[in-house]
Amino acid sequence: MRVRGVLFDVDGTLFDYAAAEAAGLRAHLGAEPVAGLGSEGEALARWRALMVEEYGRFLAGEVDFAAQQRARVRRFLGRPGLSDAEASAWFGRYAARRDLAGTAFADAEPVLRRLAADHRLGVVSNAGTEGKRRKLAAVGLLPYLRGAFVCCDEYGAVKPAAGIFHAACAALGLPPEQVAYVGDDYTADALGARDAGLRSYWLCRGGQEPGSPSPAAGIHVLRTLHTLPAALAGPHPGPHPGPYPGTGENGAVRERGSG
């Protein structure tokens, strides 16, 4: 069956979140120095480790999206008594610098432009709608992604839950079997989309990391978005047999960009 719609993850797929995060934190600490964080590399490693922990709590439903941001700030600064307003303001200033430093991957705009001619395009993200729209607008990609824009803060569940993928398919006006999904997280994106009945494309820029899983049946691996149009036109690697053991509706995992 012909693919008529394509949905995308944002951070690590269209937007170079890792580079923006590093540049944004560097700029923020340059403007607002914090004692005791060690070297630039040590500070970045600590910030990323805290993101994994606190964003994981959000994905597990323990805290809301803004609360995980505030918790990261309090722990990073070593100031547990920081008020909600102060912590949110600090994070907001960091995020502004991060997004200012952000860029789209070089293959993102050309591929979106090519696909937009005959596909309905959209986004599914485990992050906040406002921030994702702002980020994509800043790098010139938002106009291509008007077909569907489904984020967990408004939908109320996170990838890999099948429902969030189905909501985006409904927004495109297409059944899941006519929609492809592209993302860089194996569990949230590749397995989640496959188990929801979409064509699943796992984007591994630079190849698979050591210790990463071998792709299961029904998952097509991409090294670059440039190969996506040809992959969509060709045969897909097998049916959608899921869910597999350990995957499915309730398996919440981290997405790289956490707002």
C-alpha cells in the first residue's frame, strides 16, 4: 500500500538537539556563571544526566513537563529551595539560548521539501507543543509540517503509546497503514510506530551506537534522511507483526529533546 503521509520525531531527527544543547548551556553559563560545576564538559555531562533522570520521571507520569524542567534546574544549581518561578525563569533563559544556537540537520529541509509535494507531513513528539513549534519555525521547517502536530503535553500520553501515533494519523486524515514514521529513538519511535501499525523508519545518524539493539522485523534503518524518499517508494521490510515482548502501549522511554 502506498505511503501517503509521513510523521517525524523532532529532536535528533530534524533538529540537531545535541549540538544546540551543548552550545546553549555554554552560552548560558557564560552569561550566568555557576560555581562548582567543574569544566565545561563536566557541566554538560551533569546537565544531560539530570535530563535523563528527571525527564524519565515525566515520561513515567510522576511529574508534569514543567516540573521536570524545574527539578533539573534545582539539582544542577544545587539549590533545592529555588522557587518555581525562579527555576522556570532560569530554564527559560537557558532554553532561549539553546534554541538560538539550534540548527536543522542539513538533510531535513531538502527531504521535507521533496516529500511535501505528494505527502501529508507532521510531527509526533514527547515534548511541549509550544516549544517544538517555536523551534521548528526558527529553523524554517514548520511550514512543511502543518498536516499534524501531536505532542504529549496536549495529547496526554507519550510515545511509544499507540494512541499518540493514531491521533497524528487521524490529524493527517489517513489510516496508519498509509503513514510512515521516522525517528531516532529505537523504543519510542521505531518500535512504537511499528506496533501502532505505521511503516517504521529508525534513523541512526552515524550508524548504530555500541550496545544498541538490532532492528526487529518491520523496522527499516536509515543512516540519513536523504534515503527516505527512495525507501518510502520501495518495499518495506516485512509486515507489522507487533507488539513484541517488552514493547507496546505503556512502555515510556526517553526522547532526546526534553524542552
